[in-house]
Amino acid sequence: MSAPASASAASAAPAPAPPGGPTAAELLDFALRTAADPAIVGSLPLDPQGRTWIRLDGPCGSEAWLIGWPPGTGTGWHDHAESRGAFATARGRLTEHSLAVRLPAEGWRSLELAAGVDRSRRLEAGTGRAFGEHHVHEVLNESASEHAVSVHAYYPPLPLIRRYSRSGAVLGLEQVDRPEDWQ
Ligand SMILES: [Fe+2]
């Protein structure tokens, strides 16, 4: 019988990546565990003048980053295309503004958001959040004095980041960044 032999061989191999990659909940679990690791968090150089980041080994082929946020810095509005993801605050506190709406995929440069789609949350150290595909948000360190550090993970690895301007209810598509722009 060949079945037992193949089962044995499979059990001796490293655990395969789950089909479809890690879930957003698994990415959040990674982000929270990593944010609670003082050795990893402490390895990030901090710069009072701007954000800093280092690449981490994310679970199951995901893309992960450790990011430092001086007071008053933020990402601007953006999304992560078809990648799902999660992030967790390790130090300080971050604010996330997000949109509870799915944007049209293509064919627009400017659109007016409906009333009531804005969401906002604060993420204290030790907390995080997961998000699905096409999540639109901006992340800020609104503190006047305290540096923040956070852990981010995405799957699939980011194919692109769309960057938006925001003026009241009007969202404008400004730029599309590719991996060579941030790696
Ligand atoms: Fe983001």
C-alpha cells in the first residue's frame, strides 16, 4: 500500500503553507506576538525626523514590516489592493482612519464619498486590527511627544499601494506605488 508511506513522508516535511495563505486573523496573531517581543521591537532604529522600517519574516510567505512613527507622522490615505493584512501597535498609540466602503477598482480619478463611511479607531500598545482586501485607510501617530512602533503583515505580499488625496468627501487617486518604491 502506498498511502501510509506517503502519509509518513508528508508528516516529516515542514508544515506546508495553508492553501490561499494565512488568514487576516493569522496575520493579526503574528503582528500581536511580534509587537510583544521586546528584542524585535527594540531592534528598530528610531529617527525623530521621519518614519523608519525594517522588513520582517512574515508567516507563510506574507510581507511584514516593523515601522517607527515619530510624533505627528502618518501614511496618508492608501489601500493595499488585493492583499489582506493586519497591524499591531508595539509602543505608543496609533490612530487609524478608514472607509467602510469598497472603491471602484478602475476607471476613476476622483469620487465623492457617501456620508457615514468614515471610521476611526485608536490602537494602544498591545492592540491591533485585521483587515480584508481593498481596505482603505490612513494610519497616524497623533502624539505630540511620543514615538510609536508597530508591526504590519500582508498577504499576498503587496503587489501595489494606491495612494489617495482626501479633501472633505472627495477622494482622489494620486499615485500607484510598486514594490520597488518601498523595498
Ligand atoms: Fe496600510
